[in-house]
Amino acid sequence: MARLSDDFISEIKYRNDLGELAASYMQLKRRGRNLVGLCPFHGEKTPSFNIYTENGSFYCFGCGTGGDVITFVMKIENLDYMEAVKFLAERAGMSMPEDDYDDSMSRLRTRIYEANREAARFFYGKLTSKEGAEGLRYLRGRGLADSTIRHFGLGFAPDERFALGNHLRSRGFTEAEMIAANLVFKSRSGNSVLDRFYNRVMFPIIDVRGNVIAFGGRIMTDQKPKYLNTSDTLVFNKSYNLFSLNNAKNSKSDALILCEGYMDVISLNQAGFTNAVATLGTALTADQTSLMKRYCKEVIICYDADEAGQKATSRAIDILRRAGLPVRVISIPDGKDPDEFIRRHGDQGHAAFQNILDNSGNDMDYRLRKLREAYDMNDPQGKFNYLTEAIKLLCELDNAMERDIYASKLSDETGVGKESITEQVKSGLRRKERNRRREETSRVQTGLSARDDKVNPQHKDHLRAATAEENLIAYLVKNPDKLTYIHERLKAEDFVTDFNRKLYIYFSERILNNLDPMTTVTADYSADEVSKIHSMINSRSDIPKTKEALDEFIGVILKEKAKPTESDIKNSSPEQFADLFSQFRKNHQ
Ligand SMILES: [Zn+2]
């Protein structure tokens, strides 16, 4: 990777305050010197995301993500390092040192965007040509106006295997670039490259910054599978993006309508509901949920009325609730999907759908109704089972007033006294709280150790040493002037774990060269390593603050280093073992 100068990166960080930038994506509260909020990188209801204003870094105790302002932008805008730096440079009105910005990965990403854009143009051109007549007829047959087709940039992939490949080649794209964009693939013999999409109507997928990142292609019959999508590429991750979010983010509504398919979204847009989005051929993911959370205050689920659609609805409710997003569920009458419904109402499509929207219940109404349908309410046992399940659902509500309203409803519905329902709900809540605490503790414990394993696999075998090493490194980063003092007492070879040794050398070298230790950590380490390093420097309450404490940590490292390892013990003769043992005892006195 071409390297940006330390000065430039320092300037970028200085001019882009992390707290201020983060506040444009999420709600933050001040807590002492720090800022806290709900983590934008995992779903949670109690804030574990911390911004440390003194050193411009963040760390989430829930998911273990951490870093500096550049890491934050990489994660939240889904950019690579160079792109994030560029983003921040633009934000601060700085120009990039051009020569440094020709990192090959970034270049390939740019070429993929360009190839996709050219492909979208090609498909659109074909749709309006003779070759695309069948495609155009198909889309018009599904009720789409020409203006809608243009607005979404829909297109047609002709019924041949080399059309797009030849076109892109003539525009200067290399085979490698086209393959990286997943627009073509190598034939099994390896002698030719074939178009991925042929004889399909094409739906370009555009990200919130206006880049064409992928395509969905639909065959024009009802054979299954109907859709073929771009596989994941350098610029596209299907579980991270949503169809038409680029349109929805500009809508005036506070809600997003979550649909199953591209055609539903397009029909809704045509009827004036520009806040519709769809997943990209997969079930809703937690990543998509955090993405939606940035653009809305509420999600309205509008899936198909068939059994698969209803299953997907329950699943989506769970995921969205977990992320703390309020949910409403739309049920379309007569088992239609939204696209069919709007088409059937013709000019009245907008009013008809608005009517359904206005009458849509929240997810609790939906779930209770589904539950009621599952039990025989005339049978006492059926009624009892219904009530038991319904009370479980009520326990999932965070809002006490909401719980009270539904307790009254349930009481009316079943003839069971409201007090006894409320009593059941209360004991359910207590049980839930106990379980939550237990789960959270074990999640934090296993989460932390698993992460340690990934970045520093030796950590678990050398707990004492690794902890002392981490504390020492944190101390060094905060007190670079103590480098000489530490170096006189502790050599890099004395470190027990390799990862921490490398870090110690890295920071020492930077300090010796009069550079701030942390400035380029994000450039020089992987995402997991960056998180780990930030957890080291931010999350330890036992970082030595005095020289005495520092000496103690140096002492622990030296002692642990001298300790015989398991293999030393296994391979030693009886005399050697006695030696090791007495040495070990001496060290531990
Ligand atoms: Zn988190």
C-alpha cells in the first residue's frame, strides 16, 4: 500500500473530531470525559459504545469493535482505508496527496464501479433497442411506466453469451476487471469468458452514494429460480446492502417499508412510496438492520402473504426488535404481494396502499393475531395455551404502558382477570432479566477470549504474561517519554507472546522516531488487530499509572518468561526437572 505521511494522517485526525462525526450517525450522551451511545455496529438496547475524547478513539464493549476516526468511517460507510481517508479529507476540505492514492485495491474497486456503470448503460440501451423488445414488453406488462423504468435504470441482458464482455472489452476493461465485477466468468475449459447475465431483465443495485454496485437479473417466465444476483465482490456484499436505499434515503418519511422483492419496491415507488427497500435475495441480516437504522425511525414489514413470507416476517420482527427498531407489519388482503395489490388498484394504487398503511398494526398485533389463529379459542386448554404464549410475547415489550394496554386486551379477549395476567407478565420479566444478565456475562467472556485467540492466539496459554504485556504497552503509548526507562529493563525478547512483542517493537520504533505511536495503527494493522489494540489502550482500568505499578508489570513479564513451558517439563530428565522446579520456586518467592 502506498503510504500516506504521518503528518497528513495526523492532520486528518485533528480536523475530523470523532465525537462530532459520530454524532451525525448516532445519538451520543456525555459520560464524564467520554461519549456513550448505542453501538452502530451491532444491535443492542443498552449503550456499550464509548468514544474517548482524550485520544480520539472508540471501543464497543458489546462487540469488541474499536479504532480511530478512520476506522469509524471505514465501518460505517463500508469503505477501505484509503477511501475512508479520502472521505475525511473531503469532509475537512483537504486535498489528497495524489501520488499516494494509487493503491491497487482501491484502483480495482474504482474499476469495478466503472465497469458496473458501463454495464448498466449497456443493459439500458439494449432494453430500448430491437433486441430488448421482449424485455420492455415484459416490464410494461407488469405495469411499469417508461418513466419508472428510466428512474430505476432497468435494462435487458440479450440472449447471447458474449455481448456484455465484448462491449466492456471495447471500452477498455480487462478480463480481470470484468471477472472481479462478477459480470463475466471463465468457461469451464478456461478458453473463453462468458456473460453472467443473459436473456433477463436487469435491475441495477445502487448504493447510497450513487454507485452501481451489483445487478439482479430476472427471467421473463415464472420458472424458478426467477432471479440471479451478482455474487459478492470487492464493492458488493449482499447481506450488507438494500435495494433502492439510494431512493429511500431521500424520502420524507421516517419509516422504511421493507419488501421481499425488487418488483414490490418499484411498484411502490411508482405509486409514490419512495421509502420502500428490499433485501437482495437473502433473508434480512443484522447488518442490513443497522444500515436501515441510520435512515429511519421505524420499519414497516411488507412481505408476501404466503407461508414463506409469513415465516420471514416473524424472523424479521425478531431481528429488528433486537436492534431496537419499532416495527409495524402490513397484511395485504387476499394473499396478494404488494406489487400485485398496487397493480390491481390501478390509478387508485396510492390511496389503497396508504389505507393499508394507516390501518397496519404494530408487530404485537400481528403476532397475537397469528397466535390466535393457531389455537382453538373455544377449547379451555386451547385458550390456556394461547394465553401462556401471549404472555411470553408481552414480556418482550420494553414499554410498560404498551404491556398494560395488551394485558387489558388479553383480559377482555379471554375473560381472565387483568391482575393475574399482569402478575404473570411480571414474573416473566424477572425471569427474562435474570437470563439476560447471565447471557451477557457469558457473551462478554467468550467474546473477549475468542477475539484474543484470533489476534493473539498465545494469550490463553499465558494469561498473566499477556495481561502484563498489554498493560505495559498501554502505559508506553500513554507515556512515550518513559521509553528509555522501559527499554533499560525489558527487551523485546522478554515478551512472552509474539503479537504483543511485535506491537512493543512497533510502538518503540515510532516513539524513537519522534512519531505519535497511534497515528498509523489503522493503516498498519488488520481490522481485528485495530480493535484489539484499542481495547488494550482504552478498556483496562488497571493500566499502571505510577512507576511502581509499571515496575511490577515488567517484573511479571520477566518472571513469566523464565517459567518453564509445558514442553520443557515433559522433555526434561529428572535432574533437569528438579532444576526447573527450584528455579520456578525462586522466581515465585
Ligand atoms: Zn458494538
